[in-house]
Amino acid sequence: MRGLLQGRMGTAAGFTLGAVLLLGVAPAVLPAFNLALLGKFLCFAIVAVGIGLAWGRGGMLTLGQGVFFGLGAYIMAMHMKLADASLFGGSGVPDFMSLYGSGVVPGWWEPFRSPAVTLLAVVLIPGLVALVLGLAVFKRRVKGAYFAILSQALAAAFAVFLVGQQATTGGSNGLSGFRSFFGFDLKDPNNKVMLYMIAATVLLLSLALARQLMHSRLGELLVAVRDQEERVRFLGYDPATIKTVIYVVAAVLAGIAGALFVPLVGIISPADVGVIPSIAFLIGVAIGGRATLLGPVLGAVGVAVAQAGLSSTFPSFWVYFQGLLFVLVIGFMPGGLASLPALVGRRRRTRSAASSPAAPARPAPVATSPDAEEKATVPEEARR
């Protein structure tokens, strides 16, 4: 009971510290450009929280999270383009549709004029796609490398589809040039700070949700499915349902992150949702520590910071450095950087045990025959 109370107090203290740093210190210390850049990194961290649940706890190697990230991003981008066309253009038709298309808004764009429909779609559409895909895949017991290849192929197909829809999705150029976000002017510095605060709050809520799932009955079953799927099935549980639920949660988190990414960065294109971004999400989670709560967040932010710094200075070197870092972590620290304190503590205990003086060995007992044991226990006078 005491250990449980201490654990809850430690978790509460950790969340409080994170909230103070993200919501209090960062906006007060960082300039506007760096704060917006940090908000972009926090969007990647939200995706990483979902991957940590699906891959770290459930063993599902999700190489296609860029699909759900892109769905949420494009839904938000369509709403923002329609809103800008109504507020500033007056015609209600986005500018690129007049350049590349017929100048008529497609029917499947029209529902996203409503802010309420847009917010619901950001959550529901990635979740429904993940639900259909999860049931179709996990019910057929597809897992391991086959699931990873399938999800990666889905991300590649999604990017190719977007490139081919020049008149409705902007093609390879994507959607950009946003001027407002639900009526707020994106050029106003205060509104940019508001966007960052929303991203930080969503990240903290995502971490709280992930921790609750990890310590719930569903989280225990998820780990059991990862380690002994057949045994869980014999106990009467359906591993496909358990995997699908977590897969849907990870997809919803990725969709929300994509929706926040658009107003923070100001652009969304197929280059942000294809195979390479999906692998980059996974690399950050692996480096940070996929089986922990904070490891995926720290890894995703760390990789994004390194990419922002090294890719501009050494544009041709960053890809090799990223691959080398991934190989080193997987080969020598499968638990990621989050397992580094445990490894250091283990080595210290090993060294201290090796350097401590050995206890004096006790003399080995001398084996005796049954007759000798009987003579030893019988008094001398009785033997005479």
C-alpha cells in the first residue's frame, strides 16, 4: 500500500513538473520561432505515445502511422482552406482549386466547412480506418514482419494517392498558405502561443491516457498478448480485439497530432505522411525506449531536435546518422535510452560484488557410510 501511494505521488509530481516546464517555463523563455518549433516536435511526441502503446506494450511494429497522421492533418487543412476562402476570398473556393481544377469544391470537401464536423472527423476517421484495418489483419493472425510490411505499404499507397490528386489535395505541393485557425489570425503572436499551449496540453493528456491504459486490465492483457498470445487465447480472451483497441488508440493520437501540426507548421504535403516520416516516428520511439512512458516522448523530441540541427548543417549526413543511431540502440540497448540508468546501476552492482572480499568457504561435509553414522551415534558402552 505504501509503495502504491509513493508511486502515485511520484507520477503526480512528474506530471506537475512536466506541466510547469511545458506550459510555464517554455513560453516564458523561448522566442516565438523556437516555441513554434517546439510545438511541432510535441506533435511528433503525441504520435510517439501511441506507437509506444502499440509497439512497446503490444508488440505491433507500426510502420504506417504516417497514414493516420496525414488523415488528421489533411482534414484540418481542408477546413482551414475552406474557412480562409470564405473569410478572405469570399468565393468559398480554395485558391489552388481555381488553378489546378475546375474551380468547384468537391462534395466530399463540403462537410469540413463546419468546425464541429472537422473536430469529430479528426478523431473518428483515423479511428475508423484503424478499426477496419485492425480487425481485418489481427483476426487473420497477421503479425510480426508481415504486419510491419503491410502497414508500410499502406503509408506508401496513401502518399501516392495524395500526389495524384492535384485538383483536390494539392498534389505533391500539398496544402499551405493558411491564414486563420477557427477564426483566429495565425499571424498574431498570441495565437501562435495559444497553438503551442494546445499541443502541450494534448501531449500531457495523451501521457495520462497512456499511463492509465498501461496500468489497467487492458494493459496487462496487452503485455500478455505480446509475450504469450496463444496462452491468452486459451484463457478465453481474443487477442485480435485487444490489439485492435490499442491500434485504434494509437491511430486517434496520430490523427490529433496531425491536426495540430497543420496550424503550427503551416503546411502539409505527401512528404510529411509517407514511408520516411513513418519510419522516423518509429526511430524516435526506439531510441527513447518503447516500453516506457516517457521514453517515446523524449526520443521523438530528441530525434526531431537533432534532425533540425544536423539536417540544415549536414543535409547528406543526417540520414546516415539516423540509421547508425537506430542500429546502435537496437543492437546494444534494445530498451532505448530509458534503460540506460538501469544498465549503469547493474554494472555498478556487478563491479561492487566483484571487488568485495569473498566470504570464507565452509568445509565440505565428509561423506560417511550408514554403518559409520550408526557407530558415531551409538555410545561406546552400548557397542561393547
